[in-house]
Amino acid sequence: MIEIQLTNTLSGEKTPVVADANGRVGMYVCGPTVYDRAHIGNARPVVVFDLLFRLLRHVYGEQRITYVRNFTDVDDKIIKRADETGRPIGDITTETSAWYLEDMAALGALEPNIMPRATAFVSAPEQPTDMIRLIETLIDKGHAYAAEGHVLFSVKSWEPYGSLAHRSLDEMMAGARVEVAPYKRDAMDFVLWKPSTPEQPGWESPWGRGRPGWHIECSAMVKATLGDRVQIHGGGIDLAFPHHENERAQSCCANGTEEMADIWVHNGYLMVEGEKMSKSLGNFFTVKDLRDRGIPGLVIRYLLLSTHYRQPIDWTEKRVEEATRVINRWRRALDHAEGKGTPPEEAVAALADDLNSWTALRAIDAEAKRVLEPRDEAEAREASAAFLGGLALMGFEGLESASHVEEAAKGAIGDDQTARIEALLAARVAARKSKDFALADGIRDGLSAAGVVVKDGPEGTAWELGPAFDPAKLTDLESLR
């Protein structure tokens, strides 16, 4: 069996994935807080851990992998959105959860095996791992205390605290937004339970009506779905501290385990054109925004996998264009590929070595080129199998062939738009004959921006609609005719 190694945030070293005594591997990834559309930064961990999920299933077998990703459906941000809109919290979380699954499916992400909702684990008599009982256990063991309707975890009660983030308490204090409250014994102590006002969601507890803190939610859901210790725990690097540090501390203390996860895996930040994504900078966009611009979900997936998961990734228009070119090449290769798929050994080996997705993508692209230019029939079959298998392993099995996309697009285009494209191409030919190359290039660039692929050949100029065709942009080109 292939050995999969991942960089463990806790040790900083590559660590082999080791199945449990039953040969199973569990993976828990922190999911969304559902109050709005998922932005592109939210999408990166989904795509990264979907790829890891696929690799684990490939190596161990589909039935031996349990992937859990939660929904946080009780949170101050959700309460604030309900107050702003006047909508019931349940309506907001149901709607935004559906949006999230729709957007992530468009990126080729499989649904995890289990998708628990935090509210189902706050107080559940039939569930011996609910949040209230976990908090009671922490109090009984001297790791937590009640104060003024709150329950707080005592950070100094657990000596390893800070080792996941590789920071001392002083460093964490300096870099964290710590709530200063008179009921805290120590400024770093964090909330396990807090009181709710009558209009806020709340549950009855030994400490009064209230709701859980964010960190205890995941501890309860991990324990309920995967047990006291999980093989892989993942999320974005922004979760390493404080969320995962706190989650780890309370889980180890409540369960009496030395560690909560065998391997902690975190993906790097996402930047936009070299800057941090921010609404104030005007570079904030959701997955739906990108799809509405005509950028296909699998182009987004390719771009998100084109940088190693632990490194920061820079979303740029140039990289979108590069990803689109590769995806279009793969679409053309699908018109020629046949048979069953077996992924290239180079791609599997690259992914097994700390999820080296870029090397795996290059291996699949090499097979696509072999499909498009095979030397003989045997090589064509071999390349087709490797290409198709690679697409499935990397999450691109939903990719449609170029001919399928073209037929669908032409079926949607009207006669007036067809005439407009033909007239622009005729104007381009006239401009080239009169040596007005600036105008000719302008027409071609404009058509390209509208998603019309122009092909010059010895028999003349042909065109086809690309996957990002935008008929509205054709109107903007009228002045060039």
C-alpha cells in the first residue's frame, strides 16, 4: 500500500497517515459558519481536503474513509444577520447551507460522509457526547469553571497549551483579540458557554439558559462522529489559533487523551493580486461572483490546486487565464479519450508526498497532450486511461468535452448574436487587408474577452464559443465594426 505523508502542523514534520486498528481513517475538517455566501478563501480548504479525501479513498478504499465536515449554525455572526434582516435564524442557516453545497459542488467537491450541524449536539440526552456534558466533564476535572452565567476553560490548567500554534502564552496574548472580562481568572481563558438573552437562541443548562462557544462545538462533533482521537484534523491556517488550539486543549482534557489528532493539516492563506482579500479594497468576491462572471467551477478548482496547499496562493487574472487554457486543453482531450481510467503513477506519488497537487496536475496535463498527439494506437489507449484516471483522482471527472460545451453554447446562442460575431470577424478581415492591425487585434481581443475562441488557419478563420461565453460583451464591440 502507498504511504501517504502529510506535514503535521504540531511537529512541523511530514508524518505518515496510519489507519486505526480496524484499517479505517477518519478526517475532520472545520466547515462554514452559515450566514452568507462562501467567498473564494472559504473555497480553498474545501478543494484541498476534497483532494485529500479522494486520495485516501484511492489508497485505502472508499468504505474505509470517514470524512466529517460540520456546519456551524449557532454563532454571533448568524444572530447579527438575523437582527439585520429580520429573518428567522433557521431560514438563514438553511438557505446559506444549501448555497454552500451548491457552490462547492460546482468546484468538483464531493460531499463528506457526515455533515453534522452544531445545534444538534448542544443538548441531546440520547447523545452522550453533547456539549453540555463535555463542559460538565471539564469542570469536574478542574479544567473549567463557571462564572456569572459563563463557563470558561482555564488555559493554565493544561501545560501543552500553545504547542500547536508554536507560541507562548505571552505571544498569544500579544497577537490575539482577547476579551477582557471581570469574571475571567486569566485573560487567555476562553468561553465554553455563555448566557443568551430572551430573543437569542439558547438551551437550558446547569449554568442557566445560554449557548455554546465556538470551540466546544467542534470538540463535541469530533467525539460524536469519529471518537476521542482522529487520524487527520484539518482547516485553514487561520484556524490553527485560536480555534484549533482551544479545541485541542478542551478535547484532550475532557477525553483524557494525550492528543486529539494524529496529524493536524492546515492550508495557507489566499491573496488577491498580491493583497489580502478585503471588501474595503474592492477585491472581495464569492464563488458565486466568479461563476456569474463566467469562470467555470473547475477552472477555479484548477487554480486553487496549482499552488501547494501549505503555501499562500495569489488569485490573479493572469492565473485565471492560465487555468482556463489548461482546462480547455483537457476539454479537447476528452473528445479523443476513451476507456476506463487509471491515474498516472507520478500523480499518485506526488499526492502521497504531502499532497503535491501541482506536480500531479502537470502529470495529468502531460497525458492530455499525449491524448491529443498520440504516436500510435497503443499509446492512445494508455494515455486515455491515464488522463481519465487522473481527472477522477484530482476531482475533474465532471469536466465536459469541448464538443459538448460547444454544442450546448451554440444551442443557447441566438441568430442575432451569431450574425454579430460573423460581422465582427468580417470587419477583422477587412482591417487586416487594409493593414490596420491595431483594429484587427482589438476585435480579436474583444471577442476573446467575450468568450469567443477565434481560430486562424490556412482555410480561413473559424470560431467557437468557449465555456466563459458572455453575449453581453458582444454588444460592447459594436463600435469596432
